[in-house]
Amino acid sequence: MTKILVTGATGYVGGRLVPRLLGAEREVVALVRDPRRIAGRPWAGAVQLATGNVLTGEGLDTALRDVDTAYYLVHAMSAGKDFAARDRMAARRFGEAAHAAGVRHVIYLGGIQPEGSASEHLTSRAEVGQILAAVVPTTEFRAGPVIGSGSASFEMVRYLTERLPLILAPSWIDHEVQPIAIRDVLSYLVEACALPGMGVVNIGCERITFRRMIETYAELRRLRRWIFTVPALVPRLAARGIGALTPIPNALAVPIVQGMVQSLVADPTRARQLFPRVTPISYRTAVVLALERVQQGEIETRWSGALGQGPTWELVDREGLARETRSRLVTAPAAAVFRAFSGIGGDRGWPGWEWAWIVRGAIDRMVGGPGLRRGRRHPDEILPGEALDFWRVEVAEPPRLLRLRAEMRLPGRAWLQWETFPENGGTRLVQTALFAPNGLIGTLYWYGLYPFHQFIFSAMVDALARRAEHLAADMVREASGPRA
């Protein structure tokens, strides 16, 4: 039995790596600062949880005990101006703890280094690898932009291409980069687990300019886009423009843009020699696969974390999907809450502002959509793939999750989702509306309706909470049976 530690298990790469490491011969430990952040992951029950912090060193000795291989997938890029110092401190503490625990191999994911001077971000990534390698055998994979559903690089390309018919870009948009699909990154990481430390290994697919990355995306989405270069633009200013046009925050946009000021390519020959079973797919194929995931609403992890402790509803515009999330604490078991939201539509109608749903259905019929006339097959039972008014049941996992995909006429793709989570003896009902807009029209459509959504979706989640509590009372009465 090989014991493996994964840091950054709540992150974009770590959250996808953990389930791929699970197996009969492997015992996986996930190091997290807050165990609640992975409680909803499908693999949460199959791993050991270790609470700790690589920056402070808290909990590292316990987490690394008897560990054979450790994955270092953390960084402080969003921590502000002192991120490089924080990254160095975290790497030193983790490396020293790994050495003291007798860890055989540390696997680290860094970034490709340019031939000339590197940006502060890329320099920091290389420093982390050097710090780790100085105290414990290390494999440092150096990758360019990671392309996959929910990755920061993919979403930056996605938003810029979807929202801007005319793109005025600095001349360095024609510098070459070497992207890589997330599935290939994961393949390298998993394959390295059984090998000794191999030092620096550059990974990537074909060399391609950032201009061509945008053009390829536009071709696949059948969008006409015009890209013109303008005189030199300061990278930080360009990054702020990206931050304004996309959901990528400046803390991430700045290092991504700074990495494009120079060509960012490397020789992957050593990767081919060491990992002959991994053949990276092309950038175009990676985009196709990412788009399929987005269109299916099956984004395994995202560059941004899950919704944390905040208000009971919020609009989050990230990863190409606009979200409105509302939640209520319901005094009812999860089974009753699931019955409440899985029973909507058809003859029961839509709770909260039902007249608005009727009007929306009528408009949909007038423009050639299915409207509300399809109803539902069964008043209570609901199965994946079934039609429900102008929705299609995409996922039905009682009593945890129901996701509907809109089949109404829209300038984009829409989903409506409900989830249940146990909390304080009751159930937390989380209702999320998601929309992936097609271009500027789709974006204007969504934000134009947002003021109405505040009333409609709030009324809906309130009505469902009340219905769940009534159903719970009925279930108690039914269980108690008739009195003598």
C-alpha cells in the first residue's frame, strides 16, 4: 500500500487529481486548511483528511507521516504583492517537513520558463521547484497555459472571444506559447507517482500563438472575430483590461499576461522519453473537450473555489457561466426537501411568481420553443433524460441533487439546479441558476433579466422551503400511523 499526500486538493488541478489517484494499492491523504471545503466532493469519503497549512507549517508533520509520495500543488498567486515571499516560505516549510518525514518523492507543477528574463510569477514558480529539490527528490513539471473546462487560461480565451467581435491587442499576442490539456497534465502527474524524482520535465502540446488560440476558439464556436495589433501596451494595463472584460481577477490576469510578453515554449523531448504512454492532445482538441464539458454543465473543478460562507444568494460571473445562488436552512430531512423541488412543473406549476413562468412559456412557444406544454411524465417520480416542461432532466440523484437543462429558446445555455446539504439538524437547500451566454447578446439578456430574477428566484426557493417543511410534517404523520 502506497501512501500519497495531495496538497491543494480543493484547487483546480488537485481536485481532479485526487480521484485519479485512488486505487487498491494507494492510500490518499488530502491536506486542506478547512475540511468543509471538500465535504461535497464525490471522492471525499474515499480519502483521509489532514488539516494543515503549508505556509505556517501547522499540521505538516502529521499529514506527512508514512507518506511515500507528496504532490505540491499550492501557490500564493492571489495573496497580493508579497506572493513570491509567501511561496518561498511555504515551499521551505513543506520541503523540510517532507525531508524529516522521509518522503521518497515530491511532485510539483510549475510553469515553463522563457529564455530571457521571466516575470515575477514565473520566477517564483521556478524558485519553489528549486527549494523543494534542494531537500527532497523532486519532479518538477513545467507547463504552459492549462486548457480545460474551468481553467483560468481557457476561461480568459473564452470570455475575450465570446464578448469582443473586435479585439485590439498588443503585438506580443503573436508570441508563441505551449498550452497543454488538463487531462494530459493529470496523466503526467499520475504516471510520475510510481517513478523516482526526475528533476525538471517540460510538458506541453504544439507551439501556438495567443492570437491563434483565440482564432481557434472562434472557429469552433462559429464566431467571426477580428484581431488587430496596436502599439506596445503595458502588460499590467492589458491585464486590468482582461480583468474588466472577464471574470478572471487581476491577481490571476496579471501573471497570465506577463507570461505572454515573451515566447513561452520549451522542449518536451525529455517528457516523451520518460513518459512514452502520454501523448498530449492538440490545443484544438483540448478546446473541443472543454466546450463539451461546459455545454453539458459537467465542470469537474474550476479555477475559483466553491461558494464559501457568504450571503444566502449571490451572482457570480465566472468560468463562462453566470450564476445566481440562493440558499435556505430548512427544518426538514433531505428526502423531504428533494421531494419538494423534484415535484415542480407539470400540473403543479412553478412555485413563486407562477404567472411569470406561464408568460415565459408562452413567449417560448411563439419563437418556436417547447414552452410549458410538455409537462412531465409522472407527478412525483423524475428520471434523468426526461422532459419537464421546457427543461430536460440532466441529473437526478435523490436526495442530493437535481439539475435541469433549459430547452427553451435562449441566447445561450441555461441550467437550474437544487442541492441538499445536512446542517444543524436540518437541511441546507441550495438553488442555483446558471447561464452560459452566446456572445454579447447573451450577456445583455442575462443581466437584463437579473432584476426580475431577484424576485422570481427568491420567491421560488422560499416556496420550496415551505413545501419541504409541509412534506416533512406529512411524512411524520404517515410514519406514526393511525392512532387507536
